[in-house]
Amino acid sequence: LPRCHDEFKSEFRIDPYDVSNASIDSTLPQSHTCSFVLDLPAYSSVDVMYNRLNYAITYCSSIDGDSSMNEAPTPNDVDSDWSDDDRQ
């Protein structure tokens, strides 16, 4: 990674991630590390977004893993093991 902001060749960008309304809250965000882009679904709440981002960060196994993930629980509920204190 570049050592400072000026060395980045492209800006970090968050793009909408279009998925069916029925599965928005269970869909994980996607990242494109080579282009510094995060595809983020329009979650129903900030809490759902927080939980999905934390899940993806915690269980991502590798760059360009083609959808492979470490063994992880299925993200089928939006409740989190994180407390409000952990979010600060």
C-alpha cells in the first residue's frame, strides 16, 4: 500500500451494490482492493450495515478468494455479538 494519501493513484469509492430487496439485509458488501472500491447494499439500517461490514471484515479469508470465506456462521440474522461499547 502507498505510504501516504498523495501516493494513492485512485480515490477510495463506495458504490451502490444492487441486490433484490428481499435479500438486501443478508447480502455482504463486496470490495475491489485493486481499484479501492466498496460495493455497499442499501441496508435497512445503520446497525445492519455495521453488522454486515464487521462480518465481512472478520471472516474474509483472502484477496480475490472468489467468494471463499473462512468457516463462519451464516449471516442470517442482523443481530450482532458486538455491544454498543465495542463500536466506539
